[in-house]
Amino acid sequence: QTAKVATKFTPTKADYQKVYNRIAEVIDDASDYDDGSYGPVLLRLAWHASGTYDKNTGTGGSNYATMRFEPEALHGANAGLHVARGLMEKVKKEFDWISYGDLWTLAGVCAVQEMAGPKIPWRPGRIDGFVTHVTPDGRLPDATQGAPHIRDIFYRMGFNDQEIVALSGAHALGRCHVDRSGFQGPWTFSPTTFTNDYFKLLFNEKWVWRSWNGPKQLEDKKTRSLMMLPTDYVLTQDKSFQKYAKAYAEDNELFFKDFASAFSRLLELGVPTQQFVAAEPWIMGDEA
Ligand code: DDH
């Protein structure tokens, strides 16, 4: 007689690749949504799940996926992200062994890569936490503010000026929604393709304050169809930010390389190293 041994399912890279492939299908199944892709809103979910990290207390970050809980789901900055969480809930039903933190960060990686961006090194190991792990409101950037605020927020996560600017290039993608943030419109003419156009447009277009009833935002003088947030425009005004923003406007390859490394790090903030199942991050999507 053979003894029955209870075996715990240990997912391999191939299993995570299956999740990635499913997310890629979800991203494209969006003919009636925004610009025809769920990629931008999924990227925003991965960023807001990770960007709560505080290096001084070691709290926040993607480890416990605390945006599942009401206090954090209702934080003003997270308005609209229920769309992204709802999409991932369906994927979670099919692959119930993956943690929410791994799922959401993998969705961010998939979004960038499927929208023609750089490969983002990623590895699994996040665990689901509890409501007690929720961080206080106010840890994500406020678009109405200036350079000191941007530095406060991102230095708290452990990033420097160059990394702040590189990460901001994500605004090549997606758009603002009046019913989510109060702001309106896309930053670029190709909001579902990852490019350095955000930086190019910042310097090549003339940006003027939009006259409207909404919050202060800029529009391009020529077509009046693009927008910049006050925090975006600061990247052209602050001397240190400007240096990096110009470099990224001139060199797409440099932007891709620096974005990939800063974003990969962002996704791992607050995750104890011993939790990661692999010593080095993986490149997903290669065997899709
Ligand atoms: Fe952002 N972002 N973001 N952002 N963001 C918005 C949309 C998107 C700020 C404010 C806003 C990053 C940095 C900043 C994306 C990615 C990233 C919106 C509009 C506001 C407001 C939301 C809405 O109405 O739907 C501010 C302020 C900052 C800052 O750094 C000072 C970073 C670092 C990222 C990243 O991914 C690394 C993406 C993508 C969107 C588009 C979402 C969508 O639904 O489309």
C-alpha cells in the first residue's frame, strides 16, 4: 500500500507565465474601454500598490496588497482602481494560488511589456496581509503640488531625482478621468504604447494653463488635446529634474533602461528578501 502524501503546489516560472499570458489577454479585451486597453489602469494599480512604501518604518509597498481593504481602497489617489482590481479578481479565480501582491505587480509588468515597453525584471514572493497592514492616506503624490512634495514622496520610498523622472515617464500611457482624479485627458497621442513621447512633448510643445472649471492642468497650445499635470510640468522647471527629463527626451533607449530598473525596484519595495522564491528577478513573457 502506498501512503498518501499531501503535496503543496509549488508554482514554477512556467506557472507564473500562464498567469502573465492570461493578464495579457485581459489587457487586450477592452474594445469599449478608454483607448482600447486595460494596460494603463493595471500599471497604475501596480504603482499605487507599491508606492506606499516608507523606507524609515519599512511599512507599505506591494507585499500585503492592502488596497483590497476599504480604508486604502477609498484613499482619494486610488479612485478608479476598482476597475483594475476587478479585472484581476477574475484572473485570481483561475489561478487561486497566486498572492494578490504578486498578481498586481505582475499585471504592471505585463502592461508595460505588452504596450511595447522594456522588459521589467520581476519575481514572486509577496504574501497577502491584513487590514492592520494598511498605511495612512497621503503616501502617494498629489498632482497639484511642486518639486518639494514630489521629492518628499519619492525620497521616502528611497528613490533619487533621476529615478523620479524615469518613473514619471509612465505618463506616456493612459489618461486622466474627471470622475476619478478630477483631471482630464491623455499626456500623449499614443496612450497605449510605451514611448519617451511624454518627455519629448514636455519640451517640444508649448504648455498653457487650461481655462475650465476643473483643477489646474496644462494643455498643449497647438492641439489642446493633450494634458500635463502641475507635477509633470515641474520636471521641465526644476533644474535637477530637467536634466534627466531632457536626457530621456533625447534618448529612448536610456529611458527604457532606467525605467525598467527603477520600476522593477518599485515593485519590490517592502518585500522581505527571504520571501522571494528566486535569488534574481525573472524576465517574463519570453516564452509566451
Ligand atoms: Fe500617475 N497619475 N502620477 N504615475 N498614472 C494618473 C494616471 C496614471 C500622478 C498622478 C496621476 C506615476 C506618477 C504620478 C500612471 C502611472 C504612474 C492620474 C489620473 C493622476 C492624477 C488618474 C485618473 O484620473 O484616472 C502624480 C502626481 C505622479 C507623480 O509622480 C508626481 C508613476 C510613477 C507611475 C508609474 O506607473 C510608474 C498611469 C499608467 C496612469 C494612467 C491610468 C489610466 O487609467 O489611464
